[in-house]
Amino acid sequence: MALRLLYLIFLRLVGLLVLLGRSSASKDVELLVLRHEVAVLRRGNPKPRLDWADRAVIAALVRLLPKTLRTHRLVTPATILRWHRRLVAAKWTYPHRAGRPPVDEAITGLVERMATENHHWGYKRIQGELLKLGHRVGASTIRWILKRARVPPAPDRRTDTSWRRFLRTQAATMLACDFFHVDCAFTLKRIYVFFVLEVGSRYVRVLGMTTNPDGGWTTQQIRNLVMDLGDRVDEFRFLVRDRAGQFTASFDTVLAGVGIEAVKIPPRCPRANGYAERFSRSGPSSLIVC
């Protein structure tokens, strides 16, 4: 590449030396013709592409022109300075550095898992456990990973158990109960159906139906459920219910006797009992013939 460039520069210099031996009249005529050709070329191609040999020759000869003519040439002093900056930039090149290298996705998932499964582990503890596994990660990086995943620090993480997290964690040991109603087509009576849903398997148990679901009737239905579960009653720890008047203190006492805690949802918040609400809204038809 360098030899080819020197050869092109040599040919242009030889042509210039031959031009010096010609008469002034001949050179003036040729100059006028060349100026006109340059004007035509500029109209068709405002930005011609020059190779390195063209740039070297023009940069050497433009210094010999009068100062008033330099600004009207195809190559201005600003163009020459740009060429020089490009040469300097090409010489002093450094590896492209895009900042800190990204954290591997496997390490990110491991950090999030350690933080969620060990609520009392702080950034330093997680850093030490990762070091035991051969991963060198800074504490600030662990803090950034957990902050992006919206995992709070260790003191708050221990007590910060959202309702959604509670439902997901205890789904296999949780029951949800609620009522849905159906209307008779002829008598226009409304019948209330009481059901219990096993959240882990989504298995629904329809316990009974009545036109007057009072506290005593609801308590008897939950006794029947405990008897039907038999030995499986030990698999469940929580029963989610709303704050309706049918769920009396005796209802909760029956559950507490077999080790199941009745969890009451907040007032006017049916979404907190979303599993049962989803079934009751998509359950049997609300109109029957009776």
C-alpha cells in the first residue's frame, strides 16, 4: 500500500515537472479549460472522492497559491486541517472501551435467588457466598442488581412480604373460600353456593347451597370440609376469606382446631382473594330453572 502511494505521488510530480517546460500562453489556455471542467464537475459532483495521493499533492501545492485564491479552491485550508486530524486520529488509536463489562446473566440470577431465599443476607454476605463459588462480584454491583430487580436491602427484606409473594409462596398450603349465587327463573329466589378452592391444585369443592347463608350454616359447612379432607387436612395452613357476616368467630375456631389459620382480606378488596373471585365470576350460570 505504501509503495503504491509513493508511485502515484511520483507520477504526479513528473507531470508537474513536464508542465514547467511549457510556454506561458499554452499553460494559460489549459488553465482556462481546466477551470471550466472543474466548474462542470462541481455541478455534477459537489463532493468528489479523493485518494491519499490526490490529498498529498494538493496539500503540497496549495501553499504556493496566493492567499486570496486558497479559499476558492476545491481543497480549502479547513479541508487540509481535517485531513491532518484524521491522520493523527488514525495513528493514535486505542482499544474501544464501552465502560464496565456487563454482568453475566447467570450471576445476576444467582444474586437475585440468594437475596430472595435468604432474607437476612446483605450485600457483603452475598458477595462472600459468590466468592466461595468462584465469582468475584463487588458489593456495589450486587446492590445495583438487587435494586434493578426491586429487591429491598436485608433489614427491610426480612419484613417486606407482599401479599402477592405470600400467595405464591403458600399456594400449596392454602385454601380460598367464597360464595356465588344463582337465581331461579320461576320463583325468582336467589340461592347462595358456598365453595372452597385448593389454591395449589385449583381443585374446587362445592360444600352446599342455601337461600339463607347465616353464620351457623357456614360453620357447619366448614366442619363438613374438615371431615372430608381427613388426613389431608394437615397439608393446609391458611384459608383466605373475606369479611362477610357469614364468617363468624365459630367459623375461625373450627379451622384453628385443625391447625388452619383464617386469613381475612382487607375491607372492600376482592382482588386479595383473587383465586376464589376468578372462579365465582366464571362459575355456573346465574339463572336456573326451579
